[in-house]
Amino acid sequence: MRTASCKAPAVSRSTLPSPSSQPADASPGLPAGPTGSVAGADAKVGSSGPATRTPELVVVVPVFNEETVIVSVLREWREEVARVVPNFQLLVINDGSTDGTLAALSQLDWPELTVHSHANRGHGQSCLVGYLEAERIGAPFVFQIDSDGQCDPVAFRSVWERRHEAPAVYGRRITRDDGPSRRLITRVLRWSLKLLRHTRLNDTNVPYRLYHTGAAAAAARKVPRTFDLANIGLALKLEPQGFVEVPIHFRDRVGGHASVRYWGFARKARRLFRDLRSL
Ligand SMILES: Nc1nc2c(ncn2[C@@H]2O[C@H](COP(=O)(O)OP(=O)(O)OP(=O)(O)O)[C@@H](O)[C@H]2O)c(=O)[nH]1
Ligand SMILES: [Mg+2]
């Protein structure tokens, strides 16, 4: 993996092998360097501002073709996180975007912004890459959000304040603007996983999750590389260590396109239940 601070040249293409060239059960992360961690001499943050110290928090933001919203989403999150955690890093995982996402990112000259680019591997696996990178950076906490504007920074503080109660603090989408079909999907997923996996988690796929980095990275290594909705696999792996749920509001998408529509959900669900057998 190569990770570059977001200054010209803003981002570098990952030299990772494509997902299909990795063993099926390989860990989701990056090719091990001599130390078994992420390779990359350029994996540093900017030379000024809070990010020159090891950040206390890495905010992982997977992005795929969100050129219309990515800058505004990062801007609002940067403002809010800075109010709560002065020393943080924004880690954007550009998951093979083919639109102007990368160009939009390259215009941002923020010392706390780092962009990692790799060939498309999907949302969940991109998140796992972010957790492992947070571990390499040495940040004790890692927080993941989506890049489509659905995650409202207003609840961040209440999540952060619970960080010492458990290795995992999840937002739980209590109110949401993204329509009845999305609410139904979350409900069906919740009850299916309760029945099949006996989970007590209520929102296993929520993109609003704060982890103790060491715990998240260790669990990430155990989630197979082929696991599609890998954030769900990670949450289930971590559950025995305890978790906290904090009610949040979930907004509607502010631009771009939903990746999964109509029968795509049935396909995703089938894949999930197949993947769960490998967990
Ligand atoms: N769809 C998709 N999203 C990805 C991928 N990699 C990273 N992402 C990001 O993951 C987030 C979630 O994707 P969405 O398509 O919004 O999925 P969703 O939230 O279930 O769908 P909506 O409810 O329509 O927003 C977005 O911020 C994407 O930019 C990928 O390979 N596919
Ligand atoms: Mg979304």
C-alpha cells in the first residue's frame, strides 16, 4: 500500500495486488513489509498542524465515486472532529473511483488529510484496510464513516465520550431520512443475524463506528479477504469483547448514486450468509 499526504501529487496508485490475486482467506490488509505492516515511506501526514504528532484518532472514510459530495462531507467532519479531538487524521480510502473523486481530493491541502488509493475491493474491505492503517500509524482509536453525506457529525461527540466503555462504540440508526426500504433492510438484517448468529448487536453494518484500534485491527486480520460486507464480519468477531450502542440520526444521501438497488439487496444478503460460513 502506498499512502500519501494529500498534497501534489495528491495520491498515489496502490501497488497492491488485485483482490483476486490474493489467497481466499488472506487477511484484508496490505502486503507485509519487513515489519509485517503497511509498506510505504510516504505514509506520513503533513508537516504542520496537529497531524505531525501521532494522532489520537484516525477517521476512516471509504469512498467510491463521490465526486459531488466528498469535499463537503470531509469539510463538515473535519470541523466537528477538530472540536472534539484536536489531534486526528482523516484517512480517505479511495476504492478505485473512476469519476472526479481523486481530482476533488487533490485540491484539499489539509495537513490532517491522507488519501490511500487502491483498486476497487468494495466498501467493507476498504474499511478493513483503514483499520489496519490506523494501527500502523499508531492511533489508539479509529472511527469509520461513509462518504456520501449520510453520517451526521452531530452525534460524533456522544460516540467519542463513550470510548472507554468498550472496544467498540456503534451508532444505532434510530431515525433516518433514507426511506422505508433502507429501514426495512436494516431490520431484516438485524433479526436474521440475531436468529442465525445470536448477536446482540442491532446495527451491524452501521457506518458510524468507533474502535480501539488494536482490537479492530486484530479482528480485521481474521475476516477473510473474500468477505463482502466485511464491516459486519468484523462487528461479529469483536462482539465478545463488548460494545456500546449510541442512538444516531442517519441522513439521506446528498449526491452520487446508491450502489445497491432493488434486487441487489437480495444478492447482497445471499452473499452475506454465504460469507458468514467462512467467519
Ligand atoms: N458502493 C460502493 N461504495 C463504496 C465502495 N467502496 C467504498 N464505498 C463507499 O461506501 C459508502 C457506502 O456506499 P453506498 O452506495 O452509499 O451504500 P449504502 O449506504 O448502502 O447506499 P445508500 O443508502 O444509497 O447510500 C459510500 O460512501 C461509498 O462511497 C464500493 O466498492 N462500492
Ligand atoms: Mg450510503
